[in-house]
Amino acid sequence: MDYTIRYGLEFNPFLKNSKEIFVSTDESKEVLFRLDYLAKTKGFGLLTGSPGRGKATAIRKWVQTLNNSQYKVVYTCFSTFSPNDFYRNLATELGAQAHYRKPDNFRVIQEELTRLSVEKRKTPVIIIDEANYISSAILNDFKLLFNFEMDSRDRAVVLLSGLPSLNATLRLSVHEPFRQRIIMNYELPAFTKEEGRSYVLDKLQRAGATRAIFEDAALEAILNASDGTPRIINNLCNSCLLIGDSRKSDMITAEIVMQAINNNEI
């Protein structure tokens, strides 16, 4: 018997490569509101959070809401690249011809941003993931790279996403000119117990569950062990389903959760 059949599920909602289920919470509504504000206002935005807090999930959900006729989304996670390699990659992702020299890449990036904004009437949305690894040289360049009409106009949305250490980096005096240009700065908190419980139950229901699968004590143990981090909740719930199936248990108990916690070394 397939473990999803045992629990009456159409698919496993806790697997990364399964059908993604976005669970709406007060915090997810807040972050989407702030990202929408950034899209409308243009300029620099910052989204931070500890690993597994759901930054990428929130960004994917936001991108899905953007009208393709009004926005061109560019995603890059090459924050560890050298400055010129970073600009070459950004130029390529924008659809421009990358060059060898940094000044040439600066020029083609700005030209492409202007073409998209003025000629195509599209707002470029540049998402830089793992931005906590980005070099100071690139951060220092940003205020020049995205400077249009003597710094009187923003032609693009630039969203930096990364760990909370990015905020500490930007508080350094050398980055003060760039930090002052950030118009949206939000840090994703951990789930509360109530949000975590709703997160699990909503995922199960939307995966086809018609009955209780986790005992109350089991769910409480998962929430305690995960410290409100969605990725850890997903990992534990997935492990619990596999362990429960191997034991031919139709209900996930606290004992099964403890084995899952030990297996995941949490």
C-alpha cells in the first residue's frame, strides 16, 4: 500500500517536489502586501528570515500574481560570483548581450532596463536570492547601476532576499547610502503555535484528507520541535507519514513523532 493511500491523501503535501500548497497566514498576507507595495512603488526591497522560514515560497506566490504584460521577472542566485560575473549573468538574464568589461555590462544593463520600462512599458523585477552572500563591491555598485535621470527615477524593482545577517551588513556605515534607498524591509518571523497547527491541517485537507491523521499530542510535539519553522515542520510531517506507514499505523502518534525527530536529528 502506498503511504499516501493509507492516510487518504491524493499526494504528499509536505514534499518540496510535490504540488505546492500556499497556506495563507497573517504573516504571509503581510509580506505579500509589502511586496505588492514594492512592485507598485519600484526601488529596492529587502526580505529576510532564518533558513526555512518561507522566503522563497512567499516570493514565488508574489511572482505568480504579477501580470506578465506589466512586469518582467528576473531571478538570480549568483550572489557569490565576482562583481563582473554577477553583472554578466544579470545582463544575460535581462536578455541583453553580456560583455567582458564591467563598464560595458553596466551600460547594457541600464539600456535594457530603460528599454523595458520606457519602450515596453514593463517594470523589471530583479530578485536576488541568497543576498546575504553578496559582496560589498556589488552592494556599493547598486546605487550607481540603478541610478536613472540623475537619481530622480526608479525604473526597476530590486528585491534582495537572504538571511537576517544581511541587515547587519547593511547597517555598516559603508553601506549607508544604499540602505537609505531601501523602501521595503521585512523579516519573516517564525510561525506561532496556532499558525503552525493551521499550516499542517490546511495542507492535509488540501491534499485530500477527510479524517484526522495526526493525534493532538503528535502535532504538538512537531510544533515544539520545529520552533515555528515551516521547512522543519514539512520535514517532520513527511518523516512521520513514512514511519507511520512502515508501522502500519493509521494514525500518527507522539511516539512516531519522537522517532522522526531522532531520525532528523532535530
